Amino acid sequence: MASSNEEYILNKIDSPADLRLLPSGKLEQVCAELRQYIIDVLSENPGHLGASLGTVELTVALHYVFNTPVDRLLWDVGHQAYGHKILTGRRDAFHSLRKYKGISGFPNPNESEYDAFIAGHASNSISAALGMSVASLIKGEDQRHVVAVIGDGAMTGGLAFEALNNASTDPNNLLIVLNDNNMAIDHSVGGLSEYLVNITTSQTYNKMRYDVYRGLRKLNLISEDSRGSILRFNNSLKALITQQHNLFEGFSIRYFGPVDGHDVNYMVKVLNDIKDMKGPKLLHIRTMKGKGFKPAEESATEWHAPGKFNKETGKRIIAPSTIEPPLFQDVFGHTLVELASKDERIVGVTPAMPTGCSMTYMMKEFPSRAFDVGIAEAHSVTFSAGMAKEGLIPFCNVYSSFMQRAYDQLIHDLALQKLHVVLCLDRGGLVGEDGATHHGVFDLAYMRPIPNLVIASPMNEHYLRNLMFTGYKYDGPFVIRYPRGKGVLVDWKNEMTLMPVGKGRKLTDGTDVAILSIGASGNDVSKAIELVSAEGLSVAHYDMIYLKPIDEDLLHEVGKNFSKIITVENGVIQGGLGSAVLEFMSDNGYYPRIKRIGIPDKFIEHGSVPELNKLCGIDVESIAACIRNLVSFEC
């Protein structure tokens, strides 16, 4: 680390062009400063620490070798890209990371021209980069390089394999960088492996091989169509020598590696050697999550997103323990174990989120009955459907926004066959600092049109447990949607009871206006009603519980007795609860004045949940204001 401001290089890098002016001998210092800067900022402003610490050298090498933003650089997943943000003109804004009106925690083209493609979820980089590479060739921009950096976890996504298959057939010059942080994709074979990396990445070797290929073309001994066959033969020969087979070369994609992803100067050499090769190629690098910060190196999961921490001692800063309601996810995890202990048919499934959704409790108690299938949401649903077909009862837990990736499987493999899977959607609604890519606001709307589904959302922890028990007993696909964060009940462990499917409940009587809510938003509605009741307004409150089948008896009661209705949901208002109520009232000849409160028709930025609730008008004060306005015909 530099000892004075004058020697501090990072402050002088406002763009990758500045980085490329440095002699290569300064790159290790840049990496050290960049890593320390990430630690300094994230210790006070929480974010995703481990992944970006692991890609510091890769980030510097890529921007040093490639002419970004003319050359396209795609990150998959975006947790890896903090160093990229700092080097691309956002160093001084980095302290605003993930804050309301600050910079995003993920690459976002609306934020910077250096962010070639959005990267909030996973596994899309190869597909998008392949499209860009093909487009560059079609447009005659042969000198443009396109690089996809894909994290090891993202390689489990089916989309990545679809893209690899396509990359081997369509003309392109795509470079895929596989960031492998302790995931054994290929076995290392010691010195021979090092030798093969050196020979296959040398300019002399590859020029010779390409010259031979070009000469054979001139003699009409091979055609472009047979190029893939020759590459496969070359790969087979390499496999024979090394006594190992390589998945990527099986796709006719030239493979290089594994390479030490923390040796920045060697990375620069390798990237320079392979960047101008024709055709698709993959560079496999090995890195360590949390590199350079010992606590993060030793516990990658805990330090993935650790919150605030003391950068000197490595201790996480955790608020003093108080008696508070549990997280909804923990209620799910403990309840699943409770149910599974009484029925051996119950199994748990999650796509790469066992800690986040608390499937870890099931994995500890019943390791043979709990499955983490990797970043593969579509597979998680169909895998669960297959187990259900054979008589098991899967509880498949998927984050709401990730469930979008399994929509076809939800329809074709689950709902169509009426299979008994309890689909638990964690992180329903606005989730906060992760922003637009992670808000779980579309689920109610996109699931409501699907036949055979039961769709429910609990207002509190007791109702989550009751719905899990009801879903366990119900013979068909059963969806339970609940939010991120704490519930409202300290005494959360109730005796579970069956709930009538498709039946809501009346919480308060009233005469001026009826409010229909679903899920945890009902708690804010109750608080808003307390505010306006003190002002003399009389408000009836109905917790619908089920979006599908919706409680028609309750809706008839509301339609007959109220001319003013408000619907409240932590989801998009187009297609969700409000739309269902409007449809029912219209179909049954009721014509009340209805105000829908929910997420408007736009993507909501990042910020704290209270800030975003206020932005969308679903906070307590906004609901109370709408009640007042509707009563006075101003809403």
C-alpha cells in the first residue's frame, strides 16, 4: 500500500484509459489499493464483499488489456463487479453504493457506459455476450472484443449451457472468463497442466496452428464447416495426453487454464496472448473469495454480504441482542423441520440459497432429504415435480424474483399435472438495497392466471406456519409468498392449524371504506387504520390471505356494503390483488369507487425498504392519506 497521497495511484485512475497509461510494474500496487478501498468502504457501508475481493486482479487485468468501453465486458453475477465500478469513473461515488439515489450494487447500463449488460441475477452473460459478438461481426466491427466473466456458481444455470452450445456453432470471437473460486471444474495435473497453459496461450503456438489451418484452407483441404471437426480432433489429442476430458472443449470451445487469478501480471500476459484468436474461447481462472481479507477468506458464506464490520479486527458489527420477532425465512426453516420430523415424505429443495432461505436447518436435521440444486431455478421446480410424482412432498423454496426464471416449468411441469409441491417464495415484495433486479413484485400477477395453483400470502408468522401446514395437507400445487426480513410476533411458534383454502378473514368492522390487503402489507394497513380511526373515520379491514382462489363470499359482502374500496399489496398493481377485485366487482355488477395501492408500472430503484415503501405509496402514512382522500373523494 502506498505511504502517501502522492504515491497513491488509485486516486489518479478516473477511467480504464488512465489505468492503461501505467507501466505493468504498477499493477500489483493498483490491485492492493483497490482491494483495500473496497474493504474500507464496505466496512461502513454494507455490500457484497467476498466476491469482489476475489476478482480484483482479474478486473485490473481485463481493463488493462481490453479497450473498454469499446470492447464489451459483461459480469455474471454482478457481485463480482465492485472493482470494475471503482475503475470506471465511480470511485468517488462508491460510498453511495446500494443507497437510495446512489450507485447500484450491480452493473447497470443506465449508470455507466462501461456496464455493457445488466447483471443482477445469474447465468445470462454468455448468451448476451455471444449476441454482442455475433452483432459485431455482422456490423463489420471485427476489432471489437467481447468478454463474459462468469462466476462458478452461475455456470450451473441452464442458460449458460444453452449459450455454450450455441457459441460452438455461430461465428463469433467471444472470450469467456470462468472465475472458479474453489470449484473443481477441471482437475489440476501439476507441471503438465502448467506446461499446457503456457503452450496453448503462447502467440507463437497459436499463430503456427492458425497458419497451418489457413494453409489447408487455401489448398481446399478443409472448409470453414470442418473447422469444428479439426478443433475437436485437437481437443481429443490434448485429452489423450493429459488423461482428462474437458467439458468446454466438448463444445468445440478452445480452453485455456486453469490460471492463477491473483497473479495480475500473468493474467495480463495470458489475456494479451489469446484476445485476438478467432472463434470462441474460454479462460479458466482460479481465485479465492474474500482474497486479501483473512476473515472473508476463511468463511466465504458468512462474508458474502457481512454487513458492517471492523476492518482492523475483522469482527462483524452486530446490533445488541434484543427480543424481537424472527425473520420470516427462519420461521420457514424451523417449521419445515417440524413438519419433516413427522412425515418422511417431506423433502426440501432450494436453488443455491440454503442460508438465505434457511433451508440449512433442514439440511442439518435431515441431510438426505434436503437438496441444494445450484443456480438452477427451472430445474428446482421440475426436480420437485418429479419427486412429487413419485409420492414425496417437496417444499421448494425460491426467491420471488428468481422464480421468474422457472415460469414455464411452473406451468408445464407443476400446475398442468396438479402435482403436490409446496412452492415457498421468499423475498416477496420490495427487498431494498439490491434494487430492481431483486424486488419480488411480479409473482402475484404472473402466477394468478395459471390454473390449478393455490396462491396465498401470510400476514404474520402464525399464518405462515398455518399455510405451510395447509400446503402440506393440500393435494396439489400450493404457493406461499412472504417478505424478506422480520415478522411482527415475538411469540411466533403457534400450534399449526388447517386453513380453509380460498377463505380470507375480517380484521375490523367499519362503514366509511373497506380495505382489502394480502400478506404482510396488512400490518401497515392496520397501523394506518389506527391513525385515521383517531380522526373519526370508520374503516373495515379484510385480510384476503388467498389471491387464488379468492374469497368470493367476502368480496360479495364488500361489494354489497361499501361504495369505497382500497386494495393494498406489496406487488405490482397490474394483475395482482387490485386487478382481481376490479374484475370480480365488474363481473358481479358492483360499481364501487376502488383505489389500488401497490407497486406502480415501473422498475423500482434500490434503497432501504422504508424509503421504497414511501416512494411507492405503500407505507403507513401514504395508506392513511389515501383513506382520508378516498373518503373525501380526492383519491
